[in-house]
Amino acid sequence: MRSKSVLVIGLGRFGTSIVETLWKNGAEVIAIDNNPEAVDAVKDKTSAAFVGDATVHKVLEGIGAQYVDTAIVTFGEHFEPSVLCVASLVRMRVREVIARAATDRQADILRAVGAARVIQIETEMGRRIGADITMPLAQDLLDLASHYRVVPWNAHGPLVGQTLAGSKIRQRYRINVLGVRPHTSKLPGDKPRLEAPTPDYVIRDGDTLLLVGDGDDVSRFVAEVGG
């Protein structure tokens, strides 16, 4: 299975952090910014990095934005360029457009333009700090969760046909399987649901396994077995 392709627009601290995390996790990353120094700083962590004005529709077309799975517009402090980028990406029919917003009103506008998801960093960080102050246990859980990833994995390759116990996912990669969504439903018209797997469950091609583990272990699993 091919790696997910992601276009990151804007290479400030937020955008650069996204690029580094995506690259570490095996994604195909394309980045663009109008600052040559910012582009140069991430070029070794991308499949392609461009200097250009991403608010221009033809520039986005020129770098192949229309072919990516996900595009992330990171410069939320500059609202008008964000709107222009999102509008262009939606016109290109990019499957998933994610944008950063500074306020609730900006978030509403970006959604209206077509963003599938809007990130409000200040709000999200405020909630985390509030949890840290009022509920120390919640902060402990957040810190624990930051080291772990929950990832849906479409079964294929050498693990197909093996039981969960026989695949030795836990022993080899220190990864647990939280649930399995079978590729086909049991009854005509049924929508496959997430099931609690048993050790003798046989992995079938196209099943979705919900995996949980340390980020490095999950990345190693994806690199060896395929994402």
C-alpha cells in the first residue's frame, strides 16, 4: 500500500513540526513556502519542497497539489491567504483539506469555504493547560498519550491468512490490536463494525486493524510491513 501524500503549506514553527512528524511516520511529504530559508531547512525531510506563493492557484497546480491525499494550510495568523489556499485546494478536489484558524469566526469561514477540518492551536493548548492545572491526572494521561499512536491499518501482505496470535504483532513490534473491522459484512447490507478480536481471529486482506503502540514501534511496523 502506498504512503499517504500530504502537502504542507507554510513552514513556520507549526508547519515545520508537521513536516517533521509526517516524514518520521513514513508519509510522502510535499512542502511549500515563500521563504527560501524555511524551505531549505526541511528539504531533507520531504519528497519535494518548493519556494512559491501558495495563494496563487496556478502555483498549487504546478506543484501537483491536486494529486495529494491531504493538504494542510498552516499559516492561521494570515487569514486571507488561508482562505485563498483552501478555496483553491477545494476547487482542485483535494480529498482532505485541513486549515489553521486563530478565532472561532475564522474557523467557521474556513469550513464554509470547504475545509474538512480546522485546527485552533490556542484553544487546544488552552484546554490542555486547563486540564494540567485542575486535573493533574488528566495531564498524566495526556503525557502518556503523546507517546502512543492509535492507527487504523489496512491488512495486506504477509500477515494476511495468519491469526492474530500467529502474527506475533505484539511480540515483534510491541503493538496491540484494539479492534478489527472486517473487510466484508456478515449479512447483505450490513455495515462492517469494529469488533473486539480474539487471538484466533484470522487476518483477511482488506480488514482494518486498529493498532496502538509507541510512535516509534508503530513507525517500525509500517516501515517493515507496509502502511
